[in-house]
Amino acid sequence: MSSLRIRYQTIEFGDTDIHVRTLRDRQQYADAEGIAAKLGISTAAWPMFGVIWPSGEILAHLMLDYEIKGRRVLEVGCGIALASLVLNHRLADITATDYHPEVETFLSENVKLNNRKKIPFIRTGWGDEDSGLGRFDLVIGSDLLYERNHVKLLAGFIEQHAGKHCQVLLVDPGRGHHACFSKKMVGLGYVHTQSKPVNTDYLKDRFQGRILHYHR
């Protein structure tokens, strides 16, 4: 990991500052022991966890004032986990998950940078056996539907961890798989709506995606 070039930055959420340690860019790579390769993570995909994506920024901004009182929250495919860091700042009951083997290290360092309590983390894949995470009242995620086969896997993972009454909030940049995913979620008993994010002046470019809402 010493060969990686790292970037430190502060992201403002109104009066709240969140400090993050990320990869410098998407050209970084370090898998000397082949751990990621054994998990099926390619060289090209390896750095994707370690940078902040527009969808992740939008999700984090949504979590700044989202109703969380009394709710157990799960961030799926968290990557740098910007939304989890915002929720942790609000003292939410937040748990994070991701498949990448380096996510936990970055998350731990970022929690320390913000002087907050440890965020529970489980490294798990959407198709893995039950990780023992339990059930949640709110499931969140950003830019998760990267490939068509993710539709069934993600829906199954959410169903495995969703409480009887649950809300799911996903920010999707428009990779073309959200319609199939929404159909799958409706089949699982969820009501689906979608909306466009507002007030996204903090992004460099116009966001073309949608916020996907599901509840039951």
C-alpha cells in the first residue's frame, strides 16, 4: 500500500466539514498479495472504491438531513463511504459494507480524521452467504447497478437485510439497469418512485441520473 498516491480533502456539507482520505486518482493500484485478484477484482476495477463519485456526493448530501431517528441504516457498496461519514457525524446507527478488501482500512482512517466513533463494517459480496448483519430500517447506496447481473444480486442482498418496514434509497447515474432493478424490487413488494436531485451546484458537471426510492 505504500506505493499508492493518496489525496486528503475536506468536503463541506453546509456548516459540516467531512475530512476524507482517498486515492489520488483512478490510476492507483496495489494488490501485491493478490487478495483482490482472488476475489475477482480486476486491475481496472481495483481503484474504483477509492475515489469519490458524483452519485456518492449526492447520497451524502441527502443524508445530511434525512430522517434517521430510531432507524438502523445500512450503506451498501460504500466505497469511500462518504454518506456513512455524514451519518456518523449525526450519530446515526450506521453500518457499512463493500466487497473490496481495502475499504475497511480507508473507512477506519477516515473515521479517525473526523474524530468520530467507529463505523461497523462487514466485507461481503451481494451473492455471499448471510453475513449476519441482521435487518435494517433504511438501506442506502450510490452507483451500484454497474452491470446487468447486479440487478438480481443487489435486490437479493437488500431483501436479505431489509426489515419488515424498510426504505431503500439509491442514487443511480443512469447506467441503464435501474428499470430492471425497480421491476425486481416491485416484485419483492416495494413501492417505487424516482426523482431528480436538486441543488447540485457542488458537482463539477450536470448529473444525468436519478434518485431511486423504494419502501414497503
